[in-house]
Amino acid sequence: MIHTDIAEILCVKPKTKKTKTKTMEQDVKKTKTKTMKIEGEVVVMKKNLLDFKDVMASLLDRVHELLGRRVSLHLISSLQPDPAANEKRGRLGKAAHLEKWVTKIKTSVTAGETAFGVTFDWDESMGPPAAFVIKNHHHSQFYLKSLTLRGFPESEGEGGPIHFICNSWIYPNHRYRSDRFFFSNKAYLPSKTPELMKELREEELMNLRGDKKGGELKEWDRVYDYACYNDLGAPEKGPDSVRPVLGGSPELPYPRRGKTGRKPNKADPKSESRLAFLNLNIYVPRDERFSHVKFSDFLAYALKAVTQVLFPEIASVCDKTINEFDSFEDVFHLYDGSIKLANGHTIAKLRDIIPWEMFRELVRNDGERFLKFPLPDILKESRSAWRTDEEFSREMLAGLNPVVISRLQEFPPKSNLDSAKYGNQDSSIREEHIDAYMNRLSVQEALEHNKLYILDHHDALMPYLTRINSTNTKTYATRTLLLLQEDGTLKPLAIELSLPHAQGESHGSVSKVFTPAETGVEGSVWQLAKAYAGVNDSGYHQLISHWLQTHAVIEPFIIATNRQLSVVHPIYKLLHPHFRDTMNINALARHVLISSDGILERTVFPGRYAMELSSSIYKNWVFTDQALPKDLLKRGLAMEDPNSDNGVKLLIEDYPYAVDGLEIWSAIKTWVTEYCSFYYKNDKTVQTDIEIQSWWTELRTKGHGDKQHESWWPSMQTRDDLIESCTIIIWIASALHAAVNFGQYPYAGFLPNRPTVSRRFMPEPGTVEYTELVEDTDVAFLKTITPQLQTLLGISIIETLSMHSTDEIYLGQRESPNWTADDEALEAFKRFGKELELIENNIIKRNNDKKFKNRTGPVNIPYTLLYPNTTDYTREGGLTGKGIPNSVSI
């Protein structure tokens, strides 16, 4: 606890007998002591409700201010120790207060920042302050953005403003067990921390760990801790709503989530009790919650989505087939008609005069239609191009899930499932199936020349298929075989649809192979085969590529970083922007998306087994393989090349995700290397950094505790270990997430292109379903894939998830230009930004180069999912289809 009784601190009584020497020393001190007036500026934002300023809270705060209960600040000396704290921390200066609170605070109803003056009386001999204490004696909390001090004389080559970047909610003082304090923006390794800062540094970490704090965590608590995924089920509703605990067992391993401290569920003590569905007040540390702008955007998108679901559903009650699309025209009508909002100067002016962000989002100026879904990019050029084989294949390289395709290295494809448990699961595709489509190549020649590729979801889904198909879902485990052609495009050769053997899974699989056809019933069957492959890929994308491999795996890094790395640690400063909003969006996802009977279970084919399936895939997750070059090598899409900047050479030259991604990866790694090398001159500096070692140990043993004994974890004994690990973390949080998230609406906003559910099996000759397929292909197709309500729910949620917030911060940008005081780090960051600008130009050039057919394809969608967007400061947000946010923020 920092002592704030200044009189007590300064009142050090001398002995009665004074020697002449002591008296002279005191006289000298009196002569040298000089009190300065230090002017400061504090930027705050008052408590708000969405965009609305909390008027009652503002009124009560003014009353407190008039009664002398003010907001006080004390600077902490970097040179003079505090006798009242056993001289282990810096001496406190006199209290200063925010000036003109009553008269200066904004009177408008909308929330916004306000700058207050503050004047400190400061003893010059105390040197520049290392930190400051703030106490809020008002009624309500406020957001403290920054404190900037001016007027300090230059000393030891230092001068100019001193910046304290705070970005934290300050609650009334009685809510805290210890004082709130903030450090200046100077970065320090633990071993180089000024002596009078060391105790403060450790105390702040202890506060954030909240060690041994029991009970439900409250909004003013600042505790980061771990918990298993035991909050997905609702056992009180009955057996159908029970979900297993993920994490903490070898059978169901999982990354850890943030702790909430809610009580155990009364029906099942192993499960955590859940909040009411509409209660979004889920505990995450207050500073991890969305900003008021982001939350307003989020609710506006959700409100818009609800109206888009309700209107077609109400209309369908009078339709001839409830919950069915009767034709593709019914699907197209979701985007046609309605009120077309103006695009340009007029609507921009209208938005400017609408005061609340939430309602401004309902009146967008990017061409969206009111109460209708915006037209997905996949339909803008043509309403039929999505059905072509070229587009079907291209999306494996440049669509919303370009991270699964691999090179086929043996034929027929083999299974890695345990044959003792699952029988023979090897592929039934044979050369005679595909010979006619091989462009005069033999299978052996194609293998030798790296021409055969596969989209293989067989092993991931087969162990769950019996249970999945016991529900309303009727689907297959699929393998899709592809040929790389001379023009760099892929063409499908065959799709294998497999089911568990009727006599039991130990008897292996029963498979059928389908090959390309364009006309007749064979063409209709081929379109359905592609749809089943698309259903597999859609489910895998949402559960694994998107949720597990970005959202879920990054959360333990956020928790460990806040618990073990001080805010003044250089690695904290490096990583912190890449954690923005992630804990909040993950908490909301657990509440409404991935929970029992949540939106994901209702709209994606694994249904109630979705999260359990993702746990089985996590068993094979390897942190070091998330580095893009290693991932490409592992999937056989690249070969080692010591002459390349990234050490790899792509085997598919026109692979937009990989081409753009490798440039982004290289830029991130160069930036991280330059930054880390400034603070860590050698390997020993890493080894002796107690915070880094504690961080990495906790990350492995707690955050990803179910994988703590894996041999692939970096030992964190070298600077290269630190550089590679930080690069992977930033890559996952920024570019990888952007690649698998923001393409959702452009490609899957038209669900027939990316169906998420199949409701019946492939029609067999002689059945009613087969006759329907012959007579009306489109109706048969629509009756097989996602029905109307799930379609509306699905595209509503992916529209929301594909939106960029209006307060987005992109890769190469920072919330404050004063995020660090170290000029070398700032210069390296500028170089990083310049490199990202060059990559933007490279992407534009490649998209305009007609020889790269995979970059636009038959649907004419330029690949911009890894376009950094560093120079766009318009903050318009919406469905831009480009830009790499710093973090997993949606």
C-alpha cells in the first residue's frame, strides 16, 4: 500500500543535539531545495452507457466535487526514497487535483474525452517522477487515458514532456484494496528497473494475479486468472443441454479461458453457473472490455441482424413451405429490394449529425441496404460463378479457409486413425476414378511433380460422424482431390463421401467417389458432392481454423502476459496491442455462440458435438507449427529454400494467402527482431529475465496446461526463442485471424456457396429424393443444405463477425504515438509501418496481374484479406473485406 499521508512522510524529527556539521548539511539542503510548478494534462472519459454519458453519475460526481471529494494525484519520485515505506519506493509529492471539473466537464449527452489541467508542487531534487498515484473520491468510475507532464528541466540528456499512457478505468477508491498507480512510458527489463520502482512493479503484478481471491469477480476487480471451459452447458435444463468440461483432462484437453468466479451450477457442481441469455455483463477485467464505440457497433450490428432474421421469417409463415427456400430467387431476395441508402456526401453528413454511434451504424454510407442483407461479394459479378469448379477449388487457396489444403504425397490417400478402433479408413479413390481428368498425367507423374493436392476432413470428422448423424444432420466425412494445372489454378478430380460402417465403426468406413460433371443428373450429383465437401469445410473453418486456432489459443497468452509481465516490461509493450478486446469477444462467444443451444450449435453441422470435436483437434495443436513457414512446410505447400527471405519456396506460386502471408510474416519478424535486439543483447539477458521466465513457465503449465509436457515448446533460453515466440503470437492474433475471419461474409454471406449443414444424404437412384433431383435440381439442392431459419441466423452472425469496428486499430498502428519513450523502438516501429505500406502496394499489383488467376477468380473478388490497411485512418468500419486488425477483436 502506498502511504499518502504526506505530512507524516515529510515529518522526520531531528535529534535534540545537533552537531555543527549536521546543521550545515541541513542549511545546504534548504538552500538547494527548490519547489517547481509542474503543469500537466489529464485526459479522461466519464462513465457512459453505450454512447450516452451517464447523466446521473455525472451529476453525483459534481456534487462530490463541490463537497471536496475530488480526484487526486500524487507524483512518485524516481530519486528520493520514501522513509514511510522503508525507503523501498519513491517519495510521494504533494496532492494535486483535476482542475475545473464542475465547469469543464462536457455537457453534451454523448460520451467523449475531456482534458483537465493539473498543477503539481514538486521538489526539484526528487527528479523526474517514475509513476503517479490516482485516487477517485467521486461517486462513479471514469476512464483514464493519459497524463502528460510538461516543464521538467533537462537532466542527463533527458527533457521534454513525460508521458503516462494509462488506458484504464478508475473506480471509486473504496473499491480497491490498494492504490492505483501508473508508470511513465519508459520500458525496463526487471534487472534494469530503478531501485525505487521495483516494489511498485511487483505489487502491481500481485494485484493483477489476485492470488487466492475467491468468489465471483466484480467489474472493478482487475484479476486475470485461468479456468477450464466448464461454462458451456446448462445442465439445469436437462440432459440435452449438458456439455462436457473442456480442459483439465487427457481425454478433452483445451486452452484455458479467463476466470469469472461464478458459482457452480446447482445441477452439476463441475459446471459453472450461467448468466441469463440477454445478460452480457460477463466478467472480464474491466480494461479488457470493449470501448463504448466498439460495444455500440457490436450492438448495432446485432440489432440489424435481428431485424434481418425476423422479417423473412414472418414472411415465410405465409409461404408454401415454411422454413424452406423454394428457389434460388428466394435466397437472392434476401439481398434485393429494401431501402437503398445513399452512398456519398449526403448520407455522410446525415451520419455526422446523428449523435450516437449505435444509431449511426444503422445509417451507414457504404452502400448497405436498410433491413436487408448487403449483397455478398461472391454474387456481385455473377449469380452463378460460385458454382464453377474453378471457384470451388480457388477458395481453398484464397477464400475464407485457405489454411487446410495440403499436398498429396502418397496415393491413394491414407488415414492416420487407429485401425484397431476404426478399422480401415484409407481412401477408396483409385486411379481409374481420376484418369480422365488428369491432363494426360499419370498419378505417379503428378506426385513426382507436386501436382496433386487434397482437402482432407476425413480423419477429423469420422470419429464423431455416428453421433452427429444421430441428430437432424445427415452428412459425410469428405476428401477432395485436386490437380494443379499449368496456369496455376486447381481443378477438382474427385470427391469421396464416407460414412461409418453400418456394423460399427471398428469395421471401417463405407465410401463413394464422385467425379466432375457439368450436365444432366450427373452434374446435379456433382454439385451436391461439392456441397457436402463445403459443409465439412465450413464446420472445420468455424470450429478449428477460426475459433480454436485463433480465439481460444491466444487467450492464455493474454492472461499470462498480464499476470507475469509488468506494464513497463518491453515484451508487454510489444504484445499488449495484440490482445485488445479478445477476452471480451471470447466471453461473449462462450455466452451466445459456442454454448449449448447457442448460435453455432444451431447453424453448424456438428451441433452439440461441436466443441468436443474442437477439443480432439487441439490434441494435435503445436505452437511452433503456427509459424507460417512451418505450417506451409508441414502441409507440403512449400519446400525449404535457404536463399529465400523466409527460408521456404511455395510449390503453388499463385497461392494468395501464402504469398501475402509470407510477406506479412517477414515484416512482423523483422520488427520483432529489431525490437527485442534493442533490449536483449544476448541469450543470457533472456535467461536471467525473471518475468520472461515466469511468463513462459505459466503459459505452458497453466494457460496451455494440458500440453505442458510436449517437447516442442521453445525452452525460452535464447533470444531467438523469444523472437520466434513473439512473432508467432503476433501472427496468430493479427494476420491469421484476419485471413480466416473477415472473408466470412464476402464468401459465406451467400450460404449456398458455403453451406453449414446438410439435412439428407446423397439421393440414391429409385428414391423420391433422386426423382426430385432429376426434375428440379435447385430445389433438391436447397432441401439438402441449410434450411431458411438457420441460413438467416448463420448469415446474420457472420455479417456481424465480418465487420470492422469504427475504432479498429490495424497492424502497424498504435493507440498512442507515445506508447514508449525509447526512440530506437519508435524508429523500428516506423520502419515496420513503411514495410507494411510496401506490402500493400505489392498486393495491389498482384491483384491487377492477370496471370495470377487465383487472386480474383471467376467471381472477380480481389484477395485483400491480408491487405494491412495501415494508411486508412477514416475509421469507417463495416464490411471492407480488407485490413489486419492488431488483435482478435471480433
